[in-house]
Amino acid sequence: MLFALFFFFRDGDAIMAVLRQALPFESEQSERMITQAGELIHASVFAGFVVAALQGALGGITFALLGLGAPVFWGVVMAFAALLPVGAGVVWLPAAIGLLLTGSVGRGVTLLVVGTGAIGLVDNFLRPLLLSGRTQLNGLLVFVSLLGGISAFGFLGLVLGPVIMATTIGMFDAYTKDRRTISRSARG
């Protein structure tokens, strides 16, 4: 990914010039689609950081309330893990299992409930809300595109899923607009 990122930064203008020529639409429609895809990528990255920060904060607060050691450290670790495909569960799940195995059943069950019910579900609810508010896509479409993107591309699907959905909708809109224009001119 870093290797590809280097070339995207270095050759970004040339890539965009080729993309603009390759899109089979009017320049206004192509620019609108490119702008929409750029906004969606920015919104996806922003949403990823907000969700990770919230998951880390919830995890750290839960660790502190349960009396577990170094809650700030583990909250930060959960935030970083939430940015990766493994998720924050890589921290709170072993801690909950450890609590259960050492006889702290109440605290272990509490951590499991909070981990699955709050920390784990933040991503499923907050990310679509953040993306639907910053894009022109319906919240349900954002949610479906996130799930489909993750299923098809893994972690990268968090960005690619909504971008592909927005691009597909943009192409469909451009196609139907051209069809309506042709239909009107044929009638007139």
C-alpha cells in the first residue's frame, strides 16, 4: 500500500489526466464524479479516525471503570487497533477472557457486554452516519456499500465500497440523464 501510495502522490496529476480522458461523459459530469469520489474518500478517512478515537475512548473508560491497569494506554492501543482490520476487540476480548479465567466473572462479563454492545457496534452505527452526512448518498446505501466493500476488499473496502457505490450511482445518473435528453429530443 505504501509503495502504491508513493506513486499516487508522485504521478497523481498524470493519473487524473488519463482518468478525465477515459471517462465517457461530458467534462462537467466527469468533474462532478471525480469531485464526489474525492469528497467520499476524505469523508471515509475522517469517519475512520473518528470511529477509532471513539472506540479507544470507550475502551479506555471501560477499563478505568472496571479497575484494569493502564486504561489510557489500552484505550490508545484500541484506537490504533480500530484503524486496522483486527479492530479494538484484539485488546478488550483477551482482557475479558483473562478476567473470566481468573475468577473476576462480573468484570469479565461486563467487559464482554460493553465490548460487543458499545465498542464493537460504534463502527456499525457511527460510520454510516458520518458518511451519509458528508456525502450525497443515502445512509442505507452507505451502510450497504461499507458491508459490501469490507466483504469484497477487506479493510480497504471501508474506503472502496462507498467510492464504488458513489461512482456507480454517478454513472447511472449520467446515463439516465443522457437517455432522457435523447428521448426529449426525439419527441421534439
